[in-house]
Amino acid sequence: MAVKILSVDDETDLELLLTQFFRRQIRKGEYEFYFAHNGLEALQLLLKYPDISIILSDINMPEMDGLTLLAKINEMRVPSRKCIMVSAYGDMDNIRHAMNSGAFDFATKPIDLDDLQRTIDKAIEQIEYIKSAQKEHAELVDIQSDLSVAREIQQGILPRSFTLKVADPGAVDIFASMEAAKDVGGDFYDLFPIDDHRIGFAIADVSGKGVPAAIFMAVSHTLIKATGIRDLASNECMETVNNILCGESVGSMFVTVFYGIYDLQTGQIDYTNAGHNPPYILHADGSVEMLKNDGNLVLGVMEDMKFKRSSLQLNPGDALVMYTDGVTEAENKEHAQFGESRLEAELAALQGAPSKQIVETVLSKVREFADGAPQSDDITQLVIRRK
């Protein structure tokens, strides 16, 4: 598109001079000139043609001088519009005033048209840079808006009510939270009824960060829930989900999962740990026990893998505390990590606490430890406590 240039000067012979000198650019459609004889006429043309990019303005003009015109143009707040002020060489005070007021450059009379050409070229280069930056900014705003919507959708996937439709919902106390490090995260948790006295639950951590991890998270979350409600054993559920993820995985992504089936009547848990951080049992007597690592691989790496399942007994007052590595690997400003030993100590001090208090206290202690250091990973917790 042609660069639109407005010349503002009460000397009419300048119009002929410019159109003659820049005739080739005008003929090629590179430049398009408009002419005004004072500041008022210039403002009318700017309102009529708001895409004018360059203004060549004399300083000394009747009705409205160039400095007043420059002030009016500044009020329009169009960063991609550049003003080149023109005046006699002896009028340097006004030229200096114009430059201090935001003029892009200046030319002195009699105008050196070759020098003016270079000044216009420089202005065009700046205008293109600003327009490019504005376009990139608009695109970033759109992306941020999309990420905000994606965050809301992702948060909507995670359960917010921890009272399940089972025969005895009061037999168990459950709470969970997920704090994403970015706009969207790769961690998730879930819980759902399998029948009137058993619930399925999971906590997981997808490899990577940002949008790819969030998409893989949504897929993994859906597969685990859809498979879990089929009433398969925990290892069979993981084997089924693993084979589907291996067939669909892009970019070598994988997910660590701790999946369990909790019987509300007996406190028995059938679980399979697919490469996830081993959870803790916070016993009613205040002792803290880490579950053993069964050596299973993560999901999404290799098809037809067999997963080993285990079981545990949750006695009245015991709590199963699950978390992602955003808890233990949280760093402070000295790059020291929160660590498992600190987590164990904090859990031991929460003997008999309800699940919500456990989750909120651990999160508070992690933030206190980080002491303002940026969060580098999602922080997710899921606690199931037998009443």
C-alpha cells in the first residue's frame, strides 16, 4: 500500500516541487501526497484520511502554526504517525521546541530534497517497525485471551465438589487443589464413583509445560475416568490407558499417574503407581509412611506394558496424601528444594487434621519456603482421609 504523506505549508509552490521530485514514487503507487496550507486544513485531512502516516509541516503558518498542529497530532495518540517539521535554518529555537515535543525529525528551508528523501525513508522504516510491534502485541493479547479461556476450561475439568454420590459419603473426607505454574498446567486430579461403595481417584503429572501439556492433560484425564468407571482393576485401567496414549502420543509426551480404587466400607485401596511420586500415609497416630515404589513405567512410553498393582489398608483416622513433584521440587531463591524430608515433617505435624487443612497447610509451607521465588512447576495435591 502507498505511504500517505501530508504536506502542510502556506507556500503553494512546495506542492509542485514535491510532486515533481517524487513523481516516480507517486507513479509506482509507493507514495500518495495530500496538501494543506495551514494546521486547520491539516487536521481536517487527518480526520478524513486517518491512515496518513507522515506529516511534513512548516512551523510558521497562518491560522494554526506547526507547533500547535504537532500538539494536536500528539493528542491523537497514533504511534505509527511521524511528523517531520520544516522551517528556516535561523528558526532553530522553534525546531528544538518541535523535537522536544515529539517531532520525528526536521528539515530546513530551502529544502534539500535528497535529504528529505532519506528522512522519509527513515520515517517509513520506523512506521513499519511500530506497526509490526502493534500487530505482534495484538496477537499476544489474543493469545492471552485464549489462554485465559483455556485456564477456565481446564479448571472446570477438575472436581470442585468432593462429596460423591455413594451410599455413605460421610465415611470419607477428601480435598484437592491444583496451582498451575503458567496460565494452563499439566497436572490434574480426579475422583468419581464406581459403584455405591467404591470410588476411583487419580493424581497425575504430564511431561512438559504450557498448552501442549494442557491438551495432553485433558486427553489423559478423560481416558482415565472413562476407563476407571468400567470397574477394571487399577493395573488393568493403567494398561488400557497406556496403550491408547501410546497410539495417540505426539512429541514423546508421557504422564505419571497414581490411580486407586477406594472401598468406603473396608478402607481397602487397590492402587497402581505408574511412575508417580510415591504418596504418604499419615496415620492416625501421627506417623508418616511413604508407600513403596513398585517400579512401573509412566504412561504413554511403550505399548503393551504390564503394570503391577498393590493394595493398602486405610484405617479410621488415616489419610492418604498424594502430590506432584511441584511440591517437593519447589525452589527458594537459593535454588534449594522443599524436599521429601520437609514434607514428611510438615505432615507429621498435621496429625488428625482434615484433608482440606492438610492440603492448604502444605501449600502454605511451600510458598513460605519459596519466599517469592517464581513457581517453576504445577503444585497439585489430593488427600483422602478415612473418618
